[in-house]
Amino acid sequence: MHLRTFAPLLMCFALAACAHAPVANAPVTGVGPLAADAVATVDTAVFARGSFTAADGTVLPYRILPPRHVRAGQRYPLVLQLHGSGGIGTDNAAQLDRLARSWAMPATRDRYPAYVLVPQFAGRSAHYGPAAADQTATAAPTLHAALALVRHVAATHPVDTSRIYAVGFSMGGSAAWLSPTLAPDRFAAIVSIAGIAPPDSAASAYIQVPVLAMHGDADEENPITADRRFVRALRARGGHAVLREYHGLAHQPPADIVPGTWWRDWLFQQKQTAPH
């Protein structure tokens, strides 16, 4: 087998194993930023519109992508897709960034039948201040409303509650990091891309939550140091965490996340043994 073919397979095996045992960090070279037009042909009309009002009065516009074919008696994973700061607003459209739209690519939608929930925040979903080596993220009140929306969607749609995932880039990656702290036992796994991790004191919430973090080591907006710190803390406590570092990548989603079957396959393999 050619080395270029064999290396990605090794990565897939390592990621598949991470729900059961810690694996080493995985530095990546030669992968640039995701192209601006990577999902330009996706029709966003396939994301149905909705609005949710939380108990505290917070109103969240949201979009939801259903499985292409919902079969009677079958339950489906739910992906909470969290947007970056560029999606802040109330138009119920700006939150459909490249990562969100990638779920609606025909081949991706067929391979991963799931509900993809994309709420829009009128303000920040995570706070972490200006770039610094010792950054930590904390949840904004609106993130609580998003997790109430997750509970609502899970209760009103045929969702497999053992397979609920949080995914996001930048501010959304930070919100994905934070989600298990606000909803213990809710998430089967999270994927954070270029986010800022929580303080080490939050590590106990993640011991049973497999984590895949992706981050460029040239990111000056959200430095990679927070992810390195927290992944070390999780692994030291027996958590199942992988940090995939992209050499030379700035604050951008990496090109290999679309179509990204390697990480989506890993994500959809994760399942809680006792969901709530």
C-alpha cells in the first residue's frame, strides 16, 4: 500500500479507538484553509426555519436539516452545529456557515442521516477575551438556551438520545467545548475547531465524553495553547481526547473537514451507554 494511502487509514484507526483509550496528538502538515467556495452549491433552503423561546425568555432563531428520508420507527443522531462570531444576528441565515452547510452536501447527507440543528445567537455564545496564552472559555447565558433547544428537538423529533453531538468552529468551537459542562450526560461526543477550551477545573465533565479538537498552530486569534492545555488535562484524568494540530494554519477551518468523512465517521461511531 502506498504511504500516502496508508497514513490516512492510520489516522482513522487512531480516532476510532479514542472512545476507548487515549491516543497521541496528531500533527498534520500540508493542509491549508478550507476554500471560501467549498460549499457554494449547497441550497440552504433544505434547512427548515424555526424559532424557540427558552424559559428565561431568550429567543433563538434556528435552522434544522432533517434526514433526507425519515423512516417510521427509526431514530436519528442529532448534531448541534454552533456558529462562530460571524454568524451573530437574528436573520436566521448568517449562522449557516461553511461547516453547517457542509452537512447538506448530497453525499454527506446520504452518508450521515441525522438532524442537524443550527441555532443563531444574537450575541456571543462563549466568552474568552483577547488572545492570550492562558485563555479559558466560559459560557454565555444564550448557550443555556441552545441546550434547552436541544432538549426540545430531542423530545419532538425521532432523535436517538444516545447520539447527540456538539460541533463548531471558533466561537462555536468554544461553545462546543463548553456544552458538556452545561448539560452533563447529554453529549456522546464533541468536535471543536479553533475554539478556546474551558479551565482545567471543568475536566471532570468530559471524562466520559470523547473529544476531537482541531486547531492550527499559527492561529493568532484563538491561540492553540488553550486546547493543548485542556487536552493534556483530560488525558491525565483518563479522558478520551485527541488534539489534531495543523502546522502553519491560522484561524481558519482546515480544508480536510469537507467532505470530512474521516472525522464524521468517528463522530457517528460515538454512542452513550446510558443516555439521559
